[in-house]
Amino acid sequence: MSKQLLHLVFGGRLVDPQTVDFQNTDELDIVGIFPSYDEAYAAWRGAAQKTVDDAHMRYFIVHLHRMLDPHMNKKKEEATA
């Protein structure tokens, strides 16, 4: 069984579409937490598609597993060096 890699999908209205500053963090849309990137991507795509005509609305995928184990990427880099 492969290691569980958690991903958070969320979005909200941006102050400016060129930045990642949200207008109101109390109104962020938390789509969910997913056990694989493929599932997170499908959820992100669905949420983003609903707001495709609103340039100020943007959704993101956050790799929670990288935050939970910040040494994971360093271990991978060392293994390939």
C-alpha cells in the first residue's frame, strides 16, 4: 500500500486576480481534504469550473502531506543525489 498523501482543496474571492490575497477569509470555500492528488485535482476542477466566468474567484490545491512531514522532500532529494 502506498503512503497516504493528503491534499486540501479550497478557494475564495481574490482582491486582485494577479495576487493570492483573499477579500474575506471568513468566506473561503473549503472543498475538502483528499487522499490523493488525482482526487484533489478532480475536486479542484469541479469547483473551479463552477466559477470559470468570475476572474476574482480562484481555487487551490495544497499538499498537506508536505506540511505534515516537511522532511519528506529533503529525504527524496537525498535519495536521488
